[in-house]
Amino acid sequence: MKRTILITCICLLSISSLFAQEESAYFLISSSNETMADGMARTKSALTESGFKITGEYNPSQSHDLGVICYTHPDLEKIALGFNDRGALAATLKIGFKKEGEMLQISMINPIYLFYAYFIDGLEQQEDALKAISDQAVAAMQNVGTLNKAFGGTLDKKKLQKYHYKVMMPYFTDAEELKTFASFDEGLQTIQQNLEAGKGETQKVYELVYNDKQVAVWGVGLNNTEDGEAHFLPIIGDDHVAAMPYEIILQGNTASILPGKYRIALHWPELTMGTFMKIMSTPGDIKKTLEKLTE
């Protein structure tokens, strides 16, 4: 009897440990003396050869020492569109590049970390498929580098599902509306035209449009030197460059974004309050910039 109880306790502890497993925000894939161009070219090849689709690329802060590749997968797009609360924001994943002296660091945001944070209601039904996509992305990067060094902080599934930085800070579900249009088509055309014109010193990095679902997502580079990426990335840490670009989503006739106090904190989970205070105007600056794309 005692043996049975002991075995049961061990099993329960193992199950508890499994569900409490912490996920790293990022993986450092490679550190070498190759050029930015070569590193990005190798990464794009590795992704496409593994069934992923490149959606865009750019240089955050307009810096030649920083780069990002955005990518997705048909299975991920299908799953993301099944989550009504801005699920399409997680349809695009990112690889970051940072040149320091002669060394190029290549990193990736951990896909499952993002999935747990952005896919909330109904996650369990898609969890195995999402883990498979995450594993496939990590495996693809083994053709780029084999460091696989975790960094940037860790959070477990339970905390990611209801993540917020501090008490009274926003959650994923507290999205900020930018504008309500007369129709999806009006919103789509307005945002596309404004991005084409670079309104608000912005840059279109990628665009995903699903007309049948009336959903569109854009990755937007924030190029203003005073309050954009060039201002806040050096303060909070450009090692996390794979967090960029920022996204705007149009669902139906409503354009919205994740609040900066949520999104920045999620992608920089080790950010101290002292450092956060140094960019206290950034969440509002980002919202004002992206609002210009809806005018």
C-alpha cells in the first residue's frame, strides 16, 4: 500500500513538473564571423527548405548591424486564423541578426513561447500541432547553427497564458483599438496606402491578408529616430531583435494592436522596472505612430 502511494506521488510530481516546464523566450542559434548578408541568406534557405515561407525582412532601427527575417508556415496560418482574439498575430515568427564587431549572432524567438502567450482559448485542441511547428522551426535552424543556447528569460505555460508584467498592467486580451472603419475593405485599403507612403516614418516589413476571413496583419518598422526602434531598442536590449517588427491587425472593420506595456514586457521578460521606466513613453509613442496608418 505504501509503495502504491509512493509511486502515485512520484507520478503526480512528474506530471506537475511537466506542466510547469518553463519556456525560454529566445534561442541563440549561431555566433560566427560571417557577414549579415550571408547569415540571412543561409537562414532563408534553411527555412524554405523546411517548408516555411518568408514573409519579409528588414533592418530594425535602419541599422546595418541589425536584421530580422519574418516567416510563417501554412499549418500555422490555418491554426492562427482559428483563434478569434487576434490569433493571426502569431502567424508570423521571427529570426534576429545582430552584428557585434566581426561576430554575427543569429537568434530566434521560441515559437512555443509565443504560441502559449497568444493562443489562449482553445489552445489544448491545437497544442500538439503547435509544438510540432515549433519543433520544425527549431530543427530548421540546426542547418544554420547548433548553439541552441536559451536566453532572454523563461516563463511556464500557465504564466504565459495569462501573462502581464505587473499588477494593473494589460493582458493579451486588453488590445488597443486604433480605428473602426466602415468595412474591412476600407480598412485594408487605408492601411496599405499609408504604409506605401511611409506615413509616420513607418516601413512595411510584411503583410498577410486573408480576405475570406476578413483578417490582415502587418509587421511595421518604426523608423523615427526620436521615438522609434532607434530610441528604445538600445535601452531595453537589441539582443532581442527577433521581437521586431511591431504588428497591427485588422479584423473585420477594426484595426488594433497589442498594448506596448504587454507586448514589450512579453518579449523582454527580464526587463526591470527601472529600465522599463526609461522607455515609459514608448508604448504611447508606438500607438500614436500606428494610429497614423489608419487615418
